[in-house]
Amino acid sequence: MSSVVDPTAADARPRTGAGRGRLLQVLGISFGIAVLVGNTIIIGILRTPGDVAARLPSPALFIGVWFLGGLYALLGTISLAEPGAMVARSGGQYPFVRRGLGEYPGFIVGWSDWISTCAPIALGAMVFTEYLEPLVPAIARRHVAAGVALVLGFGLVLWRGIRVGDLMQQVLSAVKALAFGALIGACLLVPVPTGMSTAVSAWPAGVSVMTAAVLALQAVIYTYDGWTAPLYFAEETRNPGRNVPRSMVFGVLAVILIYVLVNIAFVRVLGIRGMAGDPFVAASAGKALFGNPGDLVIRLLVLLSILSGMNACVLMAPRIMLAMSRDGLLPEAFVTVNPGGTPSVAHWTAIGAAIAFIVTGTVETVIALCAFFFVANYLLSFLSVFALRIEEPATPRPWRVPGYPWTTGIAALGSVAFLAGSVVSDWSNSWKSILLLALSYPAYRFVLARRRAGAPT
């Protein structure tokens, strides 16, 4: 028999949503690992290595920066697993940021996280149709229609309920992991064709060395983004105090292992000089080993990666709106959950937003603007760990951050440095993000005013 979760158990303030259905507590640790892997390993790892190799033309330093990026993700994982397991509410980082830092920081995290989760659904659909075109020529010049159809397809299937989403996520992520394992094995074991470049390019001099290292690390950390995925399903996870931290830690360790091994494999096949500046290193490695059929192999790997990532985001986005609606920051309709455990109104709202991004052609702009917010959200999340330790020292914590406060402090400082680097290196988008941040405050005050007046938010 399915069990259900009372969303008010972790926080006395959220709306009960009586008569509107409840989330089902049916997910296990295998789903948590699958959704983390699916949300993290998409196409970044197939494209980013070329940029990193161009900045760090040394095999040891090139591999080292992937270890450093993985260390940041691991420090973040062990830190945010504490409030995630403690609060145990679905909705990503929003519930515990709101609880630890207050409603306005929670509001910032919630709406920006929702937008930056819907946008990858749209981007995934567009890239999927582009990579599918050589295999299905009929979709040529119909990318928008095909992308919309793909998003609607996910919407219809996942609307049925969380059990369907659980099955799809586990299957898609498992197949993707096996495919990456096969790629790594081929690159490490198949004889490398003669003539591949293994020489090391010239190093930049002076201050530019540090700049190159920082920019390379930024690219790597972007590629690791996605390790918070199990937090979006905390109250739907059986024994969340135990399984949310475990799925996060095991999942991020699996991602680190795959990323490091796949980059070692690329270095073996192409060499640093052969990788440097290549916009799609994986395709080059596939062609080097298998000739023209290698393009088909990598193309299929990209398609698998996109599908598992889209599945994860379609499941995650509605739960942010559900959590915010419970707290009165969004209309009460968003607390509606169908018998299958899907937040139905929030689900179709997220699908509609993704389709709007596709139709209007704004998806890449939105993602560029959200890059600022995803780091800012991490910083607020790490600060909430400190705040909750101070404000609620006696609250039971099923998982406590190992090495606290140093581990969480290092992760927070890393976020500050990364945020500063993003502002400096991408000011054209960062100033727009800062403007949106400033505009969020009057929007928040408007929501509060309507809530106090008793009007529907």
C-alpha cells in the first residue's frame, strides 16, 4: 500500500492543501542516485573538455581541475544533505533556505530555481532535435515543432505519476551510465591510431596563468551542476533522513568517477593538443577510434543524455512551485496533487513555460541569465546551514555535515569566488541578472501585500 507524506509535518506554516491530494512517499535511494546522475551528466561533459584543455595545456593539471570541481560538488553535497534531510520537504533548496534565512531569500531561490529548471527542458528538446535530424531527416526545418512535441510527450507521460517518473529515470540513467562506461572502456582499451597529437601546448604567462585556471575551473563546476537533484523529492523519499544523504553522496561520487575517467580516456585518444579548443571532444574521440561510425555512437550517447536530463527536470520543476504555494508565495492552485503523486497544476505550468521558451527562442538567453542565480542559490543554501545550526541547535539532524564548519565554509567561499568570477567574466549577462535580483524585491512585497489582504496570491 502506498504511503503518503503530510507536507505540514516539517513546517507548521505551509498550507495543508486538504482535498487536493498529497505527494506519495514511494521513492528509494536508487531513484535519488538516478535523478542526480540524470540531472548532472547531460552534454556538458561531452563539450566542456575542449575548452578546459585549451586553458590548461597539461594533462596533470587538466585532470586535476576535474578533481577540484568534483571536490567542490562533494563539499556542497555533504553540506546541503544536512538541511535537506532535516527539513525533509520536496522543492529543492527553497524549503530550507526559507526556513534558515527567511522568506525573501527563499523567494529568490524558489523563483530563480524554477526558471533555471524549466529552461533546460526547452534547451534539451531543441538540442535533441538537432542531433536527431541526421537520423530522422523529416524533422529538418521543423525543430521548433519537434521540440514542442517532445516536451508535450514528457508532460503527458510524467503527468501519470511519480512511479512512472521513477521507472523512466532509473532506466534512462542506467542506460546512460552504461553507455558512458562503454565509451570510457573503448577509449582506454582500443589501440589509439597513429598520428594523434600528444604534445603539450605552450602555457600562458604571468597573470593569465591564474586567469586560465579560474576560467577552466568555472567551466568544470558548471559541468558538475545538478548534484542537488534528490533534494527536490525529499518528502517523497522513504526514510529521507537516511536515503537523501546517501543518494546525494553516492550519486556525486559516481559522477566524479565518470567525469575523471572520461577525461583520462579523451587525453589518451586525442592528447591535450588534439582536445584544445575542440567544441565537441567526444565526437572527435569517437571518430578517431571508429571512423565515421563513431559519429553515430556519440550522437546516440548525446540523445540518451538529453532524455534522462529532461526527465529529471520535468519531475523537479513542479515541486518548487508546490513548495512555494504551500507557503503562500504562489497561488493555492499549485498545491494540487493528482492521485499519481504529480503536482498537476504546477506540472503543466512548467511544461507551458518550457514550450514558451522554445517558441519564443529565448531559452539560451534565459539560461545565460540563470547562470548567475544558480551560484547565488548555492551560496544562500550554504549560509542556511550555518543559520539553522544557530537558530535550531536542538532540532534532530539525521545527517550532520562531516568536518563542519570548515567543509561548509570552504564550499561557501568557493561559491563567493565563483560568483565574483562569473560577474567579471560575463558582465554582459551578470548585470541583467543583478537587475532581475533587484526587481525580485518589489515582486515579493507585492505577494506579501496580497497575502495580507486576503487576496489569492
